[in-house]
Amino acid sequence: MSFDVGVIGGGVIGCAIAYNLAKFGQKNVVVFERQYPGAGSTGRCGAGVRQQWGLEMNCRLARGSVKIFEQLSSELGVDIEFRQGGYLVLAHTEKQIEQFEKNVSLQNSLGIPSRIITVEEALEIVPYLNPESFIAATFCPTDGHANPLLTNYAYAKAAERLGVKVMKFTEVSGVERSNGVFKLTTSRGNFEVGCLVNAAGGYSKPVAAMVGVDIPTYSERHQILVTAPVPRMFDCMVISFTSGIYAQQVPQGSFVLGIAENEEPSYNTNSSWQFLEHITYEVTSILPVFGELSIVRQWAGLYNKTPDSQPILGEVSPGFFVAVGFSGHGFMIAPKTAEIMAKLILGIKPDIDISYLSLDRFEKGELIVEPSVVG
């Protein structure tokens, strides 16, 4: 069976790229997913959507994605539970405040309505904060949160309605390139595609290796927990780059919490008691009331990382495109990233230049340093 474009990976990035390809007119597209859409990193993420970055590229991708998120439920025909309760980013040192002032100036210049606020103003937004744990904060009211599984599902179903073939439980085990065509061996037979997209998330490196391309991505475990639902306490995401904590109350009342940890590269997605001990100490120092919450469960997913914690986007060899290495930020910038990738594949000039995120930046030593990341 032959297709014009094949996408390896049925997470939100892969399904959104396929949807945008079909939206722009290329409907002869297939998505190969070894399990089911959302089974990998997308379905295991914290699902925050923030625009408060320190680099113009990231701000533009995030701002563009929020604009899409704001109307995505209507466009895709599924309520993805996108809510804009804002992001409250805590500053713990004077040096952080200096950086946040630069960030906010950049963000405002790009139409992102963030602002520096005092401890007292932060307590008006989240009264449960320990005022001794931070010295200032930034807040952006249009940041928010969406349901990752529903978003992934919505993109996959919308792509299928436009003619895309989404092949679940179809693992790609081999790729050969001959006469400008990619020949794929999968668990459900052989396929040929004219163009191939690597959107394989945590498994991006071995997928690229099948095509004979070496990419400097690696995966590491990141863990999350969810609490029992409680009455609404606050609407925003609370985040600290110092401790690596993030905490968000979802529409059903549960809190989703995560924290950055020092992990060795691996494909391990098992939960650990060490994570539970670590996050409990850190989060209760910032939000003491969380000591009264009941934990329902915890889980782990893979951050697919690069040496500079920025994604690799674009064509890396003739007909072979990658959208990988998002380092924990893939979900929040997926809508705009997928639109740009689809345009690049179809030869349409995108409205944001992503050449800075090309693979060759690592050879040139032109790494991109983002000052505002968790983990």
C-alpha cells in the first residue's frame, strides 16, 4: 500500500501534523502508531499550556498555539477541556526577577499579556501559597491547561474524517529508502511512502536510525501524580523553575503535580517512591495545604530531550522530516508546530521561521539556551 506521506508516531504531534496536512489538501497520509493515539508521552503529560518563555522562538510558537487552542474544540468537534486560568511563575531570587523582567518585556512585545506581580498580588490569585517561599512572580491570564488525551483523540479523529489513515497497533520495524521512496516494514505489513515524518516522541532516535540519520535525542523518565478531587481552590498553574514543581487543578477537581528530577537516560516508565517523597517535600513548602490532599495514583512518561532542551524540527535528509526532542514542551506548542511542519512538508512558507531549530545547529555549536524551563 502506498501513501504520499507517512507519519511515525500517533501522539499529539504526529496526529496534529497529519490533520494539518489533510487540512491543507494532502489527504493521502498514513499515521503509524505502535499502540493507540495518546498511549505514549502525550497521554502522560502535565498538559499545561504556557506562553511565558525567555526566547522569541518559543514565545511565538506558544502564542500561536494558544490562538489555535482557543478555537480548537470547535474546529475539531470535541471539547478538549481547554481552560485559561493562567500561569503563576514564582521567583525565589533577585537574579530570577531580573530574568523574569526581561522575559515579560519580550512576551509583551509579542502580544503575550504577562506581568510581574508582588507576593501580595500572587496571594490574591492563589491564597494558599506560603508567602515566605518566594519574593515575586509573573502571571499570564491567557495561559492554561487542556486534556491531552482528548486533544490527541480529537486530532486523530478529525484527520480520519479528512481521509487520513490512522493505523493503531502498527509498529514500524524497518525503513529502506530506494529511488526516492521509503519502504516501511511494519507489524501489519509493508508500506511505501513518498515522504516520511518522525514524530515518535521518546523513540525518535531509533526511528531516525532506521533511516540512517543520527539525531542527538535521548529519553528520560518524568513522573506525575494526581490527587483526589476537592472543591475548586484556584484556577491557574503554579510553577517554580527553582524546585521544578508544577501544580494545576483540572476541571474535575483533582490536582495534577509534577517535579523535575535528575534522571539518567532510559525508557523506564515505572513509578517510584523516591519521587513521591521528593515532590511531597517540595510542594508542601510552597503550598502547605497540599499536605491535606489524598493521592490517587502516580505515573511516569518520557521526556524526549536534546542537548539544549529545544526541539529538532524540519527536513533532515531528502524527504525525511523530524518533529522530535520537545523536552517536555511538546503538548503546549503542538498546534502551531504541527501547522508549521505540515506547511514545510508541502512546500508552503510558514509564518514563523523555525530554521533555528534545525538539526545542524548541533554540528555548528549553535545551541539555543532557553532560560525558563522545568527539567
